[in-house]
Amino acid sequence: MPSYAYRCRGCGDTFELTRPMAEASAPATCPEGHDDTVKLLTTFGTVTRGGGSAPAPAPSGGGGCCGGGCCG
């Protein structure tokens, strides 16, 4: 089950709740009992266990779109 981060506007506390995705937009009450909370935008990262290979090298010619000349 995913965790969602919230911030309480009443006391400023930041807290997490683990709940089903179907309840992601449901109102949340902070641990202090305040109802005025807002869901925070969080980032999610993953780590994979690969075969020990190095990251792909950057393209030659400066790399990136504008460094490679594709932005006219």
C-alpha cells in the first residue's frame, strides 16, 4: 500500500499515512486532531539491482538537446 505525505495547516506538522490508492484524495486528519490538511507532492525513486554495468555515456557533441544541435 502506498504512503502519502500531508501537512497540517493548523499546527504545521508533516505526517504520512499509508492507505489504498482509492483513498488517496480522501481528507486526512493530522496526529494532533486537526482537519485542515493538504496532501504534499512527493517524489518516488527506485533502485534496481543490475549486472554491475556502468551508466550509458553521454552523447558526443556536447550532450543534451541544445548541446547536440537539435534545437534549431
